[in-house]
Amino acid sequence: MKKYLRILCSLILVFTLTACGTDFDGSRTGNDSEFIMNYKILNKTDSQDLIVAKGDTIHAEIIVESGSLSFKIQKDDGLVPVYEGKDVSFSDEFDVEIEESGTYIVTVTGKKAKGSVSFTLNTN
């Protein structure tokens, strides 16, 4: 009977550990002028505030090796994002020109994603 109890406990432990997936495996750098992530696994949402002046641009480089990625750039008091990508499964590079000074929130959400993102501020 003890043998069966040990086997049952072992199986429960194995199933419990495999059910706990990793949300993030990679590196992250962020400050007022950049948000950079490289990851083997991204299954969560992360964000960074960027301080941007009118006429500056936010340069974005998105690399999706697998899974999908959603992202948005939004002024902290705005309801509508200035740029947004939903369920992106391909790599892209673009610039977003800022028309109003302020704090902009860059939000990235991964679903079984592997790759990298880079949002860097280019000032005038």
C-alpha cells in the first residue's frame, strides 16, 4: 500500500510541476528612452514608460521566431494607441513619429513567443 501511495504522490508532483509553465525566459532592459527584450519564452504582458518630446520618433524592431506577439504604444492619458499590432507572427521594423510630448507606455504581450523586441527613442 505504501508503494502505491508513493507512486501516486510522485505522479501528482510530476503533473503539478509540468503544469507550471514559465512565463518569461530571457533578458529585459528598460528606462525612459528604451525598452528591449530578448526571450526564449514570453507568455505574459510587460510594459515600459518612455518620456518623449514632440517630433521625436520611437524606432521599433520586432522579431518573432515563433508564437505570436501583440504590442501597443499609447500616451499615458490617451484612450487610443498611437500604434498597435495584434497577434503578430512575423518580424517587422518601423518608426512612430510622436506628435505630442509626454509619457508613452509601450506594452508587449507574448503567447508562446520566441524572439525579441526593441523600442528605442530617437530624439530630434
